Amino acid sequence: MKMKIDELEQYCCTLYDTRDQLKQYVFSRADEAFAAGDRARDRLITREDVLRRQQEFRKAFFQALGGWPDDDVRTDSRIRAEYGQKVLHNNYETKCEDAIRRTGEDCPLNARTIGMIRESGLTIENIVFEARRGHYVTGNLYLPQVREQRSAAILFLCGHEKEGKHSPYYQRVIRHFVRAGLVVFAIDPPGQGERLSFCGHPERDGEVAWGTQEHQHYGVQCHFLGESVARYFLHDAARALDYLCARPEVDPSRIGVTGNSGGGTQTAMMMVGDDRIAAAAPATFIMNRQQYMHAGGVQDAEQVWPGLTALGYDHEDLLLAFAPKPLLILAAEYDFFPIEATRRTVERSMRYWKLLGEPDLLQLVTDTSTHHYTDRMANEAAAFFVRHLQVKVAQSDVRLEAISPKKLWCSATGQVHRDMKDARTIGDENADRCEQWRHIRAARPQKLARNQAREWLSSQVYSGRRPCDWNPRVVELGKVEGLRVDYRLWWSQEGIMNSAYVFHGVNNGTQKEEHPGKLPLTVAIWQGGTRKLQKHWPWIAQTCGKGRSVLVVNLSGMGPHEPYPIYGKPPYSFFGVLHKLTDDLIWLGDSLAALRTYDVLRCVGAIAHFGEWLSEDIRFHAEGREAIYIQLAALLDDSIRISSEMRPISFKDLITAPPGDENELMSVVWPGILRVLDIGE
């Protein structure tokens, strides 16, 4: 039977439907962890049990984020001088983490008022301060004209609106609080409002990436460094709280926090990370990750906290960590965050407040709305803060209509990275961190470094896997362009099948006499696997013409195993299905990159099981970022020989990749790897 290349690309093997297998594999592991987390929380029956879990969760949360950003450890020469000798032993990573995460004095806020707006009932100050050296945070301070001498205040944290704090939508929400007599400080998060990182050139003007795109770009970088981009959001909010506490108009003991969507995320993080918060009202965020995972949702980078699902933590622990302080959960009934998940989490959390003696301080308010901080929610939140922050003076004549966003700018053109020459980005921090870890790795003797890298890598690759027999299938497909081809499947582990096309090489008389009929083999891995043959056909034909067989492999989630798409997004782009499943693996302390590296190692075993090729002449070849899987598998298996044609990829290259170059990027994210190794060192 003769086939065309495009027919071969679309061939569907009826022996096994494998498109859902990666999702089922990830979900089943996560479901087990979620169930274990529920059981652990169900065992909390005393006040002491709750207090102990609060402490355990806070510790795990900060470890997942990578700790607080610390301005004192930017100079790599200081790290080498102070910690270089301490890393030369088996416990080097702990010592290095202590060095990198050590909490020093925060840099001065250097806060200044850029402008002031007066209108009926309130004054607005445009403020800029430095959360870290060169990290300018822009904010608007709303001061009711009639207020207490030392007033209660609200830190307002913005969700994913491009205009951030000066969005007309958020201005309206804020004015509800000012109308109730509350001082409000609203700040721009990274990548929004006046803090777009990629606006240094007029022709780009922030359109390359903002909001979730910018967050995801930096989130990938942070993952490689063993951190989460969430640490910068949390630190910015904590420094904004520093500013509020220093204002003479504000009573530091009566500060609340609120925000919706991404602002709800930041609010929840502040509930865990800053004891100064007296009351909180996270909106359109609190849910249950298990139900959200099954609903198909993908989250922004700062909402993904590595390893916490594996430890059994969920949104219920975000609430538990804040108990027994006043907490109002605001939820939209038609949200993409499932309302039933929100209700479940709140209902289960009620008993923590009871155990801690404050049964009436946890509330849930919902509105019949899609994902939005509605007027009803704003009014309910304002009344909640007035009651629990003991506001005695109301300012009811404040109008709700927004003013021109430009009036609320804190920089000349509305972008600090365009207007302030010394402005730094999270990307600048990540570049510095990458260099710091390079120096730390270089301080280790080469043999020790290799052994420790292999030990760490092995634990990452093999942890959680479920080995099984190969139980292969072989389907003869005939010929394509003169080459005999067959399709093969084998089990990489329980629940995960890999597959390949074998293009049998041309017997040109070069086989070794001691192995008659056996040809050398080149194993090829690239994006799309056997669904992308035409693009690579010249290479396949040329390699087979040289007397080598070619095995084009589909690793987990590749080719015919590619999961069904979500939201119409391309599978390899940000917020596509492979991004979602990678995030779910990262929550489990795993990664798709580690899983696929395991697939490569299992492929070596499958080749030996088939026994059809010259074992001493098997080479591995990849094109693009998939080379990472082969390079790391080769570090664990000395029998893997890499083709001289394959261009190596380093993780440093991935950290410095420009924004917009997101193709297949999530599939090679490997949290924490740059703390241990980079390819080529």
C-alpha cells in the first residue's frame, strides 16, 4: 500500500484513543492530592490544629513563591565572596537558598506625590514609590474630605485591566469605598496601568505583551529559577501597605484589602503574607482548584504556586490562614470560577472561625453577574469594612463617575519604563538571578556538580511515575515516497502511551557483517511529532538514504496524543491546553518537561525491546526546544548519543527569549532547574 506524506500525518490508529490520556493522567494525580488535602483538613478539630496548619501553610506558601524579593543580594560578587565556600558540600542547595532568600532591609520607599486632584468630597494624590530599587509602583491615594483624624484605609489591588488603577471601571469601585468614608490606595500591578515593561520603544508601546501575557512571560522565567512571579506582586502590595501605614491620615491598625480577579489573587496572597491586614474582601477569585481544573480553566502565572497541590493545599487554606479575622468572600454566580466551588470552600471554612471563637466573621456575598466587581459587591464590601474597621465618619456626596485616566497618571507619558531611566523590570531581576545562580553553580567542583545535578534530575524525572511493561503494538502501513513505514505504540508508564513512525532505511550495503539486516537508527523528536512530517521530510529522506532508519517519536501530548484544545487556543501557545496541563503538573511539583524526559528514557528501553537496530549506533536528534528532553535524558543515561546535527538549547537562552516567542515554551518549563544545572555547563 502506498501513502502520501499528508495522509501519513493524518493517520488515525484505531487500536487506542490516546488524545485524552495526558489530561486523565494529570487529573487523576491531582484528584488524589486534592482528596488527601480534604482529609487532612477534616482532621482539624481543635484550635491548636488550625493554628498549626496556618503556620505550615504559610511556610509552604512562601517556599512555593521563592520567598520575598531581596534587594541586598543583587551583586553576584558578594554572593561568591560570602557563600562560595559554603556550597561545596552535599547540602549546597539549602545554603544557596538561604543566601538568595535572605531577608535584608527593604530599600527606601522614596515615595513622592506627583500631582493632586480636588473635587467635591475628596482629594486624589498621584503617588509613586519604589518597592525595590528601580521598581516604581504607581498609585492613587483617595482621601475623603470629611474623615477621622486617623482613618481606616483600604488597599485596592487591581485585576487584569490594562489601565489598572485608573481604569474607569476600577475608579467606580474605589469611589464606593471613598463614599463610605474610607481612605483608599489603589496601585498598578506589574504589566498594567503605568507599569508595562515592553513600552520602551514607540513602535511597541506595550502591545507586545501586557497583563496576562507579560505576567506569563516573566512567570516562565521565574519558574526556571525556582520562584513564582507572584512574589513580586505580593511584595509590591506589602510595600504599598508600608506606605499607607506611614501616612499621618491612616490608622495602621485599621487597614483592609480588596480586589477582584487578579486583584482577588493578590488580596488572598496578602491574607497569607502580611499580618497587618485587619480585614479582607477578595472578589471573583476564591474557589476550589479541583473543580476549576475539571472545568477546563487556565490561570495567570502569578496564580500558579508550584507544589502546593502535591502538599494538599487549596483555596480553603487561603481562608484558613486568615482566620479568625473578618473576611468577606465576593463571588459572581456566572463566573468562569465555578460558583459551586466558591460555595464549597466557604462552607467548609466556616468551622475554622468557630474553632477560633469568631463564628460570625466569615461571610459570602454573591451577585448574578459574570466575572466583575459589581456595584452590589462594592456596596457590600464598603459596609463590611465600615463595620469591621470601625469607620465613624461617612462621606456620602462623593460622585461615582470616573475622571479622565490621564489625570491619574503618575508619570509624564503614563509609563514609568518610558519616563524613568533607571526603571527596572521583573525581567531585569530574573537576569540578575540567573547570573547569581550561574556563579553559585560554578563554585562547585565539576564532579560534585555533575553528581548532584544527576541526583536532582533523577528525582524530578522519576518521581510520581508508574512504570509498566511496554506491551507494544506494530501496524504495517506500506510505503511512502519509496520508504517502508510502520506505526508503533508502547506504554511509557501506566496510563501514558507513546508512539512513533519507523521509516526503514535504505539498505545500501553498509551494514556490519556481524549484524546482518540491522541498520543504525536515528530517533527524531520535534514539535507535532508525526503530525509534522512534511516540514521535516527532506531530513527524513536524506537520513534514510544514508542507510539509517528513522524513528519519529510522539512523546506525551505530541502528535496523535495531543490533547483536545480549549478555548480555541493553539495547543502550544500561552493559555492553550498544554499550558493548562503544564500548570497542573507544576502545582503537583512536576512538569511536562520532566514527564517528556522520562518518555525519552523509556523510548531507549522500547528500542532495546524491539531489538531491530544496531544498538551501538543509535542516535537522538531534535529540532527546536524539544532538544531539551534529549539533552537532559542523556545526563541520566550515558547510552544516549546525541546527533551532531542537533542544536543544543540552554535554559539561559529560554530566560532571555523575547516576549511573544511563546511557541512550545510552557512544555519545556522546568521549575528550579537553574539552581542546579544549565545545559552545556
